[in-house]
Amino acid sequence: MNYMPKPKSTALTRRAMLKTGAAALAMPALLHHTRAYAQSPTIKIGHVSPRTGPLAGFAEADDYVLEGIRAAFAGGIENNGRRFEVEIISRDSQSNPNRAAEVAADLILGDEVDIIVAASTPDTTNPVADQAEINEVPCITTDCPWQPYFFGRNGNPTQPFKYTYHFFWGLEDVIAAFLDLWSQQGVAKVVGGLFPNDADGNAWGDPELGFPPALEANGFDLVDLGRYQPLSDDFSSHISAFRDAGCEIVTGNMIPPDFGTFWAQSAQQGFKPKIVSIGKALLFPSAIESLGSRGNGLTSEIWWTPDHPFGSSLTGQSARELAEGYTAATGRPWTQPIGFKHALFEVVNNVLTRAADLDDTDSILEAIRQTRMPSMVGPVDWSTGPVANVSKTPLVAGQWQQDAAGKFTLVVTSNATAPDIPVTGELMLLG
């Protein structure tokens, strides 16, 4: 795949033009209202997340996380001997990239946030990051493999983005985790691929950077019918091809409604793979519970669990304390994005307390670039790459297992890629 860098515009950004125009029209008034002179200066943090729509599972814990973060910021933050109030302004992307770009622009140009954060698949992270880059506002994102984030935005490793930074794992990590998972039970090395025509699916199925070359190099045959359209209502052709080829493994990256359709039609058509490892769709307890007994034994990548050996640099909570706090507050089982949503604001806190001058965007950017910190999801360090705008976090893989009472638990069954994260169960084959 040929990824080309975005052309650089020599024109003033809209944000810069608005600031310049406002300064020209109201310079005397501004002298009395900048943070340097305000009695109670406030840092504004914009937050974009898919609260509604097919990606809403990623934002299920947003209210809980934001409540805890606002409590942690209730006394403000201190920077160079000055105390700043903190305001978090959260917006719903509605699981739509166009809407994500629109609300990000509103936060930047309307609310004039000082820094913006976003999470949950490239449908959210990429349009928000693009708006931040265009309008010259620091941006930190997560919950999206780094390749669709970076290359999906036409990133060039030799010409890094200036304003936008990301922390998460990459395709190389999920591939390694799945290969280790699949090697445990001696199943046939024939894999059916389900890759949608979206940023994630195109990255996972990419012939150069995705699953195809890695599977071939490790002796697996991949049956890939090409990209299907999201929200498809018919996977019969995929199921027939997988069954005819003797696929004992199915993998891919799907939204929950698509996997639900595929899995129901697989049962109707008698297709019974031994391992099903799907990214995105199988992350959340609510999605698994909706499948009933047919959710038992499904496998997925695992970003974060209560057993992860990390804690919060902001609140001091352990991973287990954060997860159990969510369950106590909501009555619902913990969900993986909790840790990463919390970590977003850990990083923001770390950056804002270290920046040399919070009235200077370049100073905030330099603090981001120099970040080296522990977090709820592991170390965040933008000096380690794989590209200048990305810091990687650890990844393992595991399985949803149902007990006699019908309760589902996500257990780690493969930790070869991150041995510090404990294995908590043994892989069982489907059927």
C-alpha cells in the first residue's frame, strides 16, 4: 500500500485566522482576559467519543470515567506555581466520522479548548486528530491500532504530525497475539477472513501491513473474499467459502451488529469453526451476552483487564479498583475501554503539569513529546516509536468463558506478547 504524506498548506488555519481577527478587533479587551491575567485561569479539555450508534459499546463507561476524572480535577492542576481550573467538554461522535470531525471543530473553534482527546476506532480518532492538526491544537487519542490511525491519515514516518499523538497497540501485536492463541490447540491452519470496507478492516486485511503476509509467513492459508460493506445483512458467500475450504479458524475486525449477523447465519448454515477471534465486536460483555450461549468460547484481543499489573498516576487506583468501582457504580461488568479512557486524562494531567508555559501551544506539544510515564494501561512514552506520533501499549489475547450460572468472564489465555500480564485461563475449542 502506498501511503503518501498530506500536502502542507501555507495558508493560515481557520483557528489562526479567527484568533488574529479577534486580536485585531479587540486587543485592549484581550489584555484583561488572557490566562496570564485572569484570577481563576481555566484549562479546557475537549473530549470526543461514540456515545451512540454502532460503536457505542466503546463509550459505555464514559459517564463513570468522566465522573472520576472530574473529581480528580476538582481542585484544579498546578503548573509552575500557578493553579488552573479544569473544564472537560465532552461530545458524542454518534459513531460517524463526519460527525466526529464536526464536533471536534466545534470544540476547537467554538469552545476554544486548549487540548482535545478522543478514543474508539479510527472512525473517531482520525477525524478528530485531523481537525486538531489543521487547527493547530494539541491532540491525544487512543483505542485504535496505530497503523489505521497513522497511515489512515496519510502519515509519513519521516515527516511526523506536529499536533497529534496516539497511544495504543499495533497490528503486529494483535497478529502475534492471535498466532500464539491459535497455536495452542493444534487446529488446522486454514483461516477465514472477515474484513469490512472501513479503516480498521482495510488495515487488518492490508496485503502488506495486515494479516495476509503474516499468516502466509507462518504457514496459514487465508480465505479472504475481499472487503464487505459494514452493516451487511448477508454473509452466506463467506460462510460457504469458509466451509468449503475447511476453515477451522475465523478472524477479522467487525462491528457488533455485523458479527451478530455472521454468527447467526453460521449456525443456520451449519458452519462450525473451532476458533473465532474477532477484533472490535467481541470486546464488550454486552455484545457477548446478546449472543447467549453462542457467545461462549469466542476469542478476542485483550487490551486491559482488572488483572493488568498497572495503576493510575492520577488517582492511585489499581486496575482492579477501577474496574470494580465501575461495577459497583453501574451494576454492569467491567469493559476494556475503561482503562484507556482513564489513561487519556492521566496523560493530559501529566502533560499540563509539566508544560513550561500553558499559554504557549508549542510548550504543551513539547511536554507531550517528552512524556515518559506509567499509566493505567502501561507505560506511555513517545520517544520509543514505532513512529514519532505513537506510543505502544501491551496486548494479550483470550476467551469469553461462561460458567454454570450463565455468567461470562473474559480470561487471558495467551500472553506471549506481554508476559507481565498474567494468564487467567486455558483456551477451549468451540463445539
